Amino acid sequence: MILEIHDVSKNFGGLQALSDVSLSVPEGEILGLIGPNGAGKTTLFNVINGVYPPTNGRVFFQSKEVTAKKPYHLAKMGLARTHQIVQPLEELTVRENVMVGACFGKEDHGLGSARELAEEVLDFVGLGERKDQMAASLNVAQKKRLELARALAARPTLLLLDEVLAGLNPSEISAMIETVAEIREQGITIIMIEHVMHAVMNVSERVVVLDYGRLISEGTPEEVSHDPKVIEAYLGDPKLAEEIASGGQQGGGL
Amino acid sequence: MFDILIPSLVDGLLLGFVYGIAAMGLSLIWGVMNVINLAHGPIIALGMFGIYLAFTILGLNPYLALVLVAFAGLVLGILIYYVAVNRVIDAPHLSSLLATFSVNMIIIGIGTAIFTVSPYNVDFTLGAVDIGPIRLLWTRVAAALAAVIVTGLLYLFLFRTRTGKNIRAVANNRTAAELMGIPSSRVLALSFGIGTMLAAIAGGLIATFFPFTILAGGGYELRSFVIVVLGGLGNPLGALVGGLILGSLEGIIPVFMQTSWVPVIEFVLFVFIILVRPSGLLGSRV
Amino acid sequence: MKKLLWKLFIVLALTSIIITACAQTPTQTEAPAEEPIEEPMEEGEQAEEMEEAEVPAGEDMTATTLTLGYTASLTGRLNVSSGRQDNGLQLYIQDLQDAGGFEVGNEVVTFEPLFYDDESTNERVQELYTRLATEDNADFLISPYSSGLTGAAAVIAEQYGKVMITTGAASDSTYKLGYTGVYQAYTPASRYLAGAVDHLKALDPDLTQVAFVHENDQFSTDVVTAAKDYAESLGYEVVLFEGYDSETTDFGPFINKIEAAAPQALLGGGHFQDGSTFARQLYEKGVDLAYVALLVAPPEPDFAELGEAAFGIVGPSQWEPLAEFTPESAAEAGLEWFGPTGDEFVERYVAAYDEEPSYHSAGGYVAGLILQKAIMDAGSYDPEAVKDALDAMDILTFYGRIKFDTSAESHGLQIGHSMIYIQWQRPSGELEKEVVWPPEGATAETIYPLP
Amino acid sequence: MKILRKPGFWLPIMLVLLLGLWPVMTDNAANREVVNSILVSVALASSLNILLGYTGYVSFGHIVFFGFGAYTGFYLMSEQGWPIYAAMIMAGLVPAVLAYLLGSAILRLRGAYFALATIGINEAARAFVKNFDPLGGSVGMQLNFQIYNDYGGAAQALWLTYYLLLGVTIVILIVSYLVRFSKFGLGLMAIRENEDAAEVMGVVAPSAKTRAYVISAFFPGIVGLLFFFKNATILPGDAFRLHLSIETIVMVMLGGAGTVLGPVLGGAGYQRLRGTLLVTPLFRNVQLVVAGVLLLTIILFIPAGVVGWLRYHVRGLRRVLE
């Protein structure tokens, strides 16, 4: 198992964003993580990579306990992620953005080799032409690819993808799905949060469903999509879900 | 011991009200738009000179002149907002810090050209009254009273008027307020104006009992920072309480050690609170 | 489009600034900034009064103008006293120019002032004296007002080998740093309040408790440290000894402490602005003291603006218009007399500035006088020769006796001059200064204890 | 050396060197004093840039290090009789250690809170030194004039101070360049742009920030010692002047934060402007107004500063101006 999560809970003030979530991910798998808005998916990512310490429970990465370790510890161990809301380093060039990933990721590259690696990865995600632009000048789809390139340049063993497809048009979506599949072929384990259902169902080997911070279903795409609990969850009040989600993400603050 | 403690405390508290008003302006601006107004000190100084000019040239009663100074402060603040702050309201902190600091430089520069850096004095006295061992100067009492009145009016305005409610809405969540049709830049400008108005009033009150120079605002600005952090950034009522705390500290500390240790204690406390409890002793926001 | 033009303009402006910054152009050709001197005198009456001033019209005489460089605190917290000092010095230079200068060998020398406003800050003093010593290349330097600023200026004078006459700078410490070309016109700080302690002892032998509250700067610290030691040696108990910041405007905490410590006498203060505020707040708070002596502020005529708060306050003074040093007293003491008499000085000063001179004014005037005398004695304006002349100087002027310490450890310290003490009284209803100490110069009885 | 072929490396250094050699060539003390004050500004601005420009932390407390270093060195020279070279090293090290200790506490704070804390530290430091008698308290310390004799007399000592300052300034520029174009520097810039994202990518932000803080604190102390050695007097009010911190920020912003050349141009431009207006009675006060308007214009319209703006708008200059 590359990642094991035992009974993880996370509270924000009075709000229970995650309750007793347990999960194991074997090496090489593509795991889909779905659920209505505010189900706690991004919070789970944040707990896994150390942005938030869990209130309860433990997290193991590559069989080492990483509960409440800082994000940079996990990054050095080989965990990389993209953000649902893109976070480019705006005043740096596209290449420099990716070099940050290479320099400070698992392989700890020097500037020279990081530069080569960055160009390689940028070509791979299709941003090769734009490497000298400022990251701020990219459009949303390009910024998503930049997020991906940064994560890949870290040479991770586990990659957390947070809605890389959101906001893309159909042709961009299929291009991105292809890219994800290629990444998978490099032997990188992937957990992806996704709302574009057909994509998740096509790419994932296994799917996990969160609702109100609880893991309510787990199995092959086929099994999950027929689980009555899942269907019920998606029929739930979307507005309420949104409130929880926004509540969950504001905790950082100043 | 008591003979000195009580008068020192009273002196400190009376000043504390005025400090509170100055800090309230800073706090309001921070609370509404997350801007630290580094032009606060010079505006306090302008308030002092406003009273000076009104008193010596127009021969106005200082408290009457205070109304004029307040109005001028409001207008000046709105002007400053549109010229210097509006454009950088969403930029990183450094931008608004430096934008307001450049306003500081401009005011000090012009002020120095007009008034030089020499001390001025409003030769005004209301006499004193003896209560037991304590001698109260009426100018100090009047300043404290004025501070309380201004605070009361500010709260009536913020909680009882539509504009005031708009200000609070913008402070709470600017994006949401804009979606609800509140003209945010006008509200921000008004808030900035009220913030500087409070600074000008505080300066005006101080001018009735202490001599001052165009640079004198600096010390009160620094005190305002301390107070704002004591009372919670963005919490105007907290600023008044913070002012009273600081005032009493300034009164009482000298009883126990050399007066020159006061700023050391003040600023160490300040840094300590930022580190340990950045929301302030009373928590932020109203 | 408009935005673009804006940007273009800004960039142009910035580049020009940078170019001026990097372009290595010292603008030495510019005439030094000269503040307009207030016209000091009516024509006619003064020229002959300057000693040694008759300029022979011989053709073999060449005219030489030496620049006296200095800064004055025309603005800032020291403005009042420094302004007086500047007035005094300007008056001296004007007198000299009107008299046509003085003879040195076959040259007729006059002085010309070159000065800037230092805004009462150390930083500007350092920058400006550096400029005076290098770019402006002033021939001789006069100190700014106050010990703190003079301390900063003296180093620079010494670094560039310029002779500096200090005035308005009493601190002893400046003269204990190994300088060789800095000469003090004022009675040193260590002797400022010693007389007040003697005065107090004479007034009331039973009084035992005194308090010292002083400005935290070089001058006032030097003064009160010496005075405290002296008071203690006379058996006084010092119940409060505390310093305040130069910028202090709220003396409340100090006044509360004074009331709690309940001394009968208060000595201290600092400079004019803080001293006046202190006196005012002491009065407002109705502090019960029998004797109050403050530094610097009381002898200034402006102190009277405090009204009732000024009444009874004692202050040490370097010179008062009432003090009588005359050519006759010089002859009696076997000293050489130099310069105008006190009456002449007061008369000209009042004519020029329409105000009473204070000791700061006299100090400014006498600084120029000392330098002139030294150059005349040296017969040259070579700095080394002038230094020798200053070392040897022992003269009496309207301001008093001038003689410098020539020992290595405190070279340049004034050892000839002494202090007098004034008190604000109401001899005829109006507030007026009266000399109350030492007894031989006193013009009135001391009002003691204070009401 | 590959680095020597980079115009971005040698351009700032050549500029400073040319400027620095001008008084030497003309053998003119007046020129030296003009350049001396420019060098102080450039050195302060460039060292602050490492924290402000590269790391994005707005410190109003840069002058704390200037003051503490100066006091340390001054104390060692005047009370302990140390030679200036040894005192310089301590004047750098003591503030660096202080920055390390302070940094671990206050670098956790973000944005305005960090800025406020640094203001507090500056004020606390000044007030403390005013009360601290071993360092002379509120009347400060003075050097005995004889100390200049150890360096060949006052005139020689002033030249020596000047050369040392020039050397230190050039070292700062080299360090600034090396940091800017290193992996460490890349990490700092990632922190500047988005600290959370940088941490997720593996940048160990706390230690990187602390290191940047320490590096930027090492130099101002040395500059401070040289500055006050020249003036032979040190006072708390002069050593911990909040206004100087702010002016230094202005210089960095003027030239372009985050670039190597920017603080050089900003420092030189600001100081020259100041020096020119300083002695012009009519414009003495306008100095502040001019500087204020200039700063405001920069903030509002070209927040990247001169160098940043040129880099952005003139493509050809990108390789030259770093």
C-alpha cells in the first residue's frame, strides 16, 4: 500500500469536515474520489499532504507515518498534488514554476537538471511553447496544465489531482484524460477528485465516494454507480453542501 | 503608594480615551479594507494644526473648531482614498502600505514647508479642579468626554444608519456586499474618510493640552498600532478599550520604574500579542 | 492611450533621475545658499565702534574674505535658542563687515557666513558639516546650537582639520575626546547648576530634599550628573533623579512622581521647548515646590510667554544684559579687553532684531569675536597658528572672560567664563528677569519660597 | 567563470565600482562623501531586497540590524579596543544571530502582521538601547578621536572606511546575485508568490525564510558600523530610525524589488535626489513631497519598479537587467 488512512477526522470549529475516513491505495492504482460539493474531498487531500493536521486518525505514506507532517516533508517523500483553485506563481515564468517542482520535489534537482526536466515535462503537458511567459499570463486551461507539470516535475510516486478537468471544454478534457493515462503508465499512483463523471468512471480502477465527510461507498466504477447510497447522496441538498464546502475552505485565513 | 497610583492612573485613563479615538480610526480602516494606514500620524498632526489655526487665526473655541477639523479630516480622507488607496485596494499589502506611506511623506513635506518642524502650542486653558489629592485639568476631562461622544456617535452611525450598515457589510465580505448592490468603492472611501476624521479629532484634542510639531503624529501613530493590536485589529470599540489599557499602562508603569522604560514595555507587549494572539485581546471585528 | 502616455512620462522622469544620480557631477559652481540676513543696523553709527577696524586705504593691502561655516536650528525643537545664537553670530559678522574687516599682516580680513538649517537633527548636522568641510570648504567652523548637535559637528571639524569655535554647547564630554581644534565659548555643563545648589544652600540652609528631572541628552545629563554629585557632597538628599526624552510633551508621569517624592526643590530641565512645557505643566498641576531651577529655557525672553507659570523660576545663564564686564574691570583684573561693551552689544542687537538678546545671542556674537581675536593674535589664518593663538588666549569681553583648557585630556574646554542665575520676578507688575546669584552681581532679592 | 559572462551579474557591480572609483580618481573628499552616502543606501537597499524582493516579506525593521550591528561594533572598538576589521565581522554576526532568533518567531506571521511586528521590534529596540547603560543609554557613545590614529589619522581613516564600504557593497551585490540565481533563491521566490503552494511543492518555507532573513541581516550591521565609525558618535535615535527602514523600502521599490540591479538604481537615485534637495532651502521640504509623489506614482502605475518595468516592456533588456 502506498497510502493508508486510518479513521481520519477533521473539524473546523464546530464543523465536521471529515469523519472517520479510512482508505488504502495500492501502488500503481488510479483511484477516483467523488462526492457532492462540500463532501470533504479537498479537505481529505489537504489532510493527506499535510496542509491541515487531522483532528483524529493517522496517515501513512509508503508505510511511514506522516500524520500532521508539513506539506514539504511529504513533497520530498514523493507526494505531489494539483490544486482545485489553480495557484500559479504568477510573477515567475512557466519554466520557473515547473523548476520549483523539480528542485524541491522528491529528486531534489539542481537548477541545471531542473531546467532540463522542466522543459521535458512542459513538452509533455503541451506547454512547451509558453515556457518563457509569466505564469500570470496563462489562461485557465493552461494554468491547470501548469499545475500538472509542476506536480510531475517533482517525480512523485503518488499524485493527487484535484479537479484537473473542471472548467475545461470537451476537447481539452479528452486531451487531459489522455495525459493522465500517460502519467499512469509511468507507474505513478494517482488519486483524482473529479466532477466530470464519465471521465472518472473511464479512467479510474476504483472509486471512493465521500458524503458529509463520511466514506459512504467504495468499489469499481460499476459498483459505485449503482450503489443506492451514492445516488441518494447526489440527490441531497446541493446548497447545503456548498455551504459546508465553503466553510471548510475558509479555515486557513490570516 | 496610593497617593501616586491614583493620580497616575487617572491621568493615564483620561489620555487613554484620546489615544483610543486615534486608534479607532486606524482600526476601522483596517477592519473595513485591510489597509494599514501609514498616513495616520501626519493626519493626527494636521488635526493639531487645524485646531491651532482655528484658535489663533479665527479665534474659535477649540471644541467648536473640532467640528471643522473633523469635517476637513473626513474630506481629506476621502480624497486620499481616491488618489492613493483605491487603485491598490486589492493589491498585496506592500502596495497599500507604501501608498499610504507616500501620502505620509507628502503631508509631512507640505506641512514642514508651511509650519517648519518647530513646536507649536495652543495657548488654551480651562483651569483645573481638585478632587482630594487629584488635580484634574478640565481640558483633559473635556477631551475624554469628547472621545466618548465621538465613539457613541460612531456606533450609532455604524449600527443605526443605512450607510453604516453598508460599511459593516463591506467590512464583513466585500464581494458579497457588491453582489447585493452596495457601491463598495464609495463605502470604502467613506470608511477611509471616517478613519482619518477620527485621527484628526484625536489630534485636535491632544493639541488642547500638549505642544506639538508637524512630526508629532508619529508617536501617536505608533501608539495607535499598539492599541489596535491590544484591542483587536478591525474592532473599533476594542480600540477604545485598548486605548484605556495603554493609557493606564503609561500612567502606572512610571510609578514602578524609570519612565523611559514605558515604550520598551509597550512595544515588547505589542510584538508579544501579535505573536501569541494576533486577533487581539478582545478578538477582531465587532 | 492616456495610460501609455502616463507611463512614458514616468519612465522618462525616472530615467532622468537615475542619470543625474549616476552622472558624476558635483555641482560645485553653485553659489552657496545664503539666507537673507535681517538687516542689522541703521547706517552710520557703528563702523568706528569696532576695534581695530579702521581700514587703511593703502594699496598694498589685499582684501580677504573667510567663510564661517555653520548650521543653525532655524526649525525644530531647538529653534528658539538656536535662532538667538544665529542672530548673535550674524550680527557679529555684519558688524565686522560694516567696520570693513580687520588687518592681518597686509591683508584685510572679513568674514562671510555660510550656513544651513539643520532642523535640530543630528543626521542633518553630520551631513551638512561634512558638506561645509568638503564641498563648501569653509575656512572656519562655528558649532550648531546644543551639545548634542555640536558633538556630531565637532568630529567632522576635527576630521577635516578645521578650527571650530563652539557656542551654545556646554557639555564637557565633547572636549574629552582628544580633539585639538575645538574651542568652547560656554561655561561647561558640569558647572551649570553648581551655582544653583550654592544659591539654594544660601537661601535655606534647612532644606534637605531635592529632585533632579532632566532631558535625556548629552548636555542635560552632563549638567545634572555633576550637580547631583555636588548636591550630595553638600549633604542634600536626592529623592528623585530621572530623565525624559527630548521629544516629551507629557510631563504628567514626572510631575506625579515629583509630588509623590515631595522634594522642596527641583533642578533640571533640558532645552527651551521641553523646559517651557515642563514649567507650564508644573504650574497647571500646582506642584508645591519652594525652588525650581531649569536649564536653558528661563533666561530666554520668550519664557515670559508662559505668564504666571514663569514666575519665580530660576535659570542658569551664561550672560545677561545686566551683567557688567567693562574695559575698566578688565584693567583691574589685568586682562586684555576685546570687542564691544555689553551696552553696545545690547543696543545693536535690539536695533537689529527688535528683541532683547539672551545669553544664546551673546554666545553667538562672542564666538565670532573669539575667532577674530585669535586670527589677529596669530597674524595669520593658518589653522595651526590660530590654534596656538586660541590656546594662549586669556581675554575679557562683554560676555565675560575667555580662556581655554590646554591640557591633553580636556583640550578646548572653557575655564575662564562663569555662570550667573536669573529668576523671573515682577518688580513692576510685568514679568522681568532679575539676576539673583552670585550675590556680587545680583540685581534683586530671590523670591523664596515660591508661592 | 561562466558567471562573469552574464551581463546581469557584472552590470550592477560595474556601475557601483565606477561610481566608487570616481572619488578615488579625482582624489576629492567632497565626492567621496557624496558617493559614501549613496553606497550606504545601495547596500541597505540591496540587503533588504533579499528579504523584501526575493522572499516577499515586508520588513520595517531592517534598520534594527543596522543599529544593532553598529552598536556591537562601536562598543567593541571604543570599549574593548578591537580593530575595525574584527569589529566589522561581529557587527555582521551579531545581527545575523539576532535575525535567526527573531526570525523563528516572527516569520510565522504573514503580510501586515509581519510588517507590524517588525515596526514593534524596531521601536522596542530603540527604547531598550536608550535605557541600556552599557551601550551609553540615551546619550549614546562617542569614539575618542585618537582611534583614527590607529588607521593613519582621520583623513586616512575616512578613506579606509570608504573603501571598506565599497567592498561590502560589492560583496552584497555578489551575494544578491548568487541568491537570486540559485535553487535557494528560486525557493524564496516561490514563497514570495504563494507560500502555501510553495510548501506543497516541497519548499521548506520556515528554514528558507529564516536563512533569507539571516543573510539580509548580516550586511546592514557592517554598513552601520562603518557609518557610525565615520561619524564617531552613535545615538539610539540615529541607529534605530524607523524612517530609515521605510526609506530603504522605498529605494527597493523605486528601482525594482526582486531584481539585483533595482536596489542599486533605487538607492542611488533616491539618495542623490535627497542630497541635492538637502541644501536647497527652497526645496528642502519639497524633498519629501517629491519623494512621496514619486513613490506613489510607482506604486500606483509601475509597481514593478524601474528595472521591473524595463524588463517587462523592453524585451531586449531582459538578458541585461536582472
